Amino acid sequence: MISLLDFYTPANLNFEAVSSVVFYFTIYSLFGWLLENSYSYVTRRQFFKPNFFHGPFKPMYGFAPVILVYLIGPKTNWGIALLLCFFIPTLIEYISGALLQKFFQRQWWDYSNMPMQIHGHICLPFSLCWILLSFACLKWIHP
């Protein structure tokens, strides 16, 4: 496995490291698109949910797993791993929602009617889902 620290020095920046990050980012962005549209189909009977990009690609679902894979190692305490599985995706979701709203004056998702939400960008029920999905990803999909 490639260490995140490999990216900090130009001498260690190599094609294998960059290509693996791009590959995993793309795969997880596709998985996120499938997950979100499947959820939309189950809850609204409409598979395709409009998003910022055209096509099967959701970058915020690519950033969280890639960051988590490089931050959480086999020796990481499971409590720390669960906290990171909560905070990293939630933070990415909040930043993504806030930036999209600021630059495009549009809110692609709105959790305003959910309990314990912040500015409609994040809410506790979905953040708890991110813990389960992220931990499952780290445990079984990308151990």
C-alpha cells in the first residue's frame, strides 16, 4: 500500500502513487453515484437524481474513502477509526454543500427537515450512515 506521506516530497511522487489515488477516487466516485441514485430510487422511485456533474461521478464520494484509506491503517485503534469514519465524510459533505451553494447558488441536497442538521448540508442520521458505509468500505472493500 502506498503511504500518504509519499505525496509530500517531490522526489517520492511517482506514477504508481498518483495513478492509484486517481483510480480509487474514480471507483469510489462511481460507487457513490450508484449508492445515491439507488437511494433515490428506493425513496422516490426515480433512479437518476440531478447532480453537479453529468454522468456517473460524485467526487465527494471519492474524496472521503481515499482520505480514510490513507489515514487509517491496520494498527489504528478502532475507536479512532470510527471517529474518522464519522468526521471525514461529514466534513467533506459539509464543505461540498457549502461550496456548491456559494459558487452556484444552488443546493443539490437539503437536510433542513432532518434532526440535528447544520445549514441543510449535513445531519446526524446521514453522518451515522457514513460511519457504517466508511467502516464497511475500509473493512471489506478496501482493507
